[in-house]
Amino acid sequence: MISSDVIRGYNDTIILYMLLDGESYGYEISKNIRRLSEDKYVMKETTLYSAFARLEKNGYISSLHKDGETGKRRTYYRITPDGLAYYRDKCREWQITQEVVDKFIKEA
């Protein structure tokens, strides 16, 4: 499992990625992060919802309330055009980060 300290700076990027193909709600996003990471990264609920608040405050996502299939009201999130631009910037930043860190990693 990946330490949350290692990946903290990219939680927003991960969440925005999960919204690229359409709106979703917290539990579904969390479940899909875990599935796509093959259980190597589990985003804590507090981390997820504080990221939602920050992303929405910065205009990178918007939220809306809908009734779920079971009748339970859920908050759905969707990426905004500013969020897509931010996501692309973070992807470019990640490429540079990888290049730098790779210079300091030795294969056994």
C-alpha cells in the first residue's frame, strides 16, 4: 500500500481523473480509486471530502444533488473547464516530477 504522504500532492489529480468521463459521487470515486490502484492506494473519506471542498472552492469541480437508485440523496461532482485545465497542468508537473525522482532511484 502507498503511504498517503507520498501521494498527497496528487489527490486532486486523481479525483479529477475520476471525473473526466462524467459525474460521480464520493463512494463511487473512492471505490474506483481503490480498484484502479489494485488496492495499493485507498483514499480516506476525510481526505476525499476535504479535497472535494477545496476543488469546488477553487472552481475545479461543481456539485449537484440527485436521488440515488436506492432513493438516498447523493452529492454528485463534475469537473469544470478550469478543473480540466488544472488536471492537465498537474499531469505535466507529474512528468517533470518523475524525471527528477528517477534520477535519484537506483535499481537493485
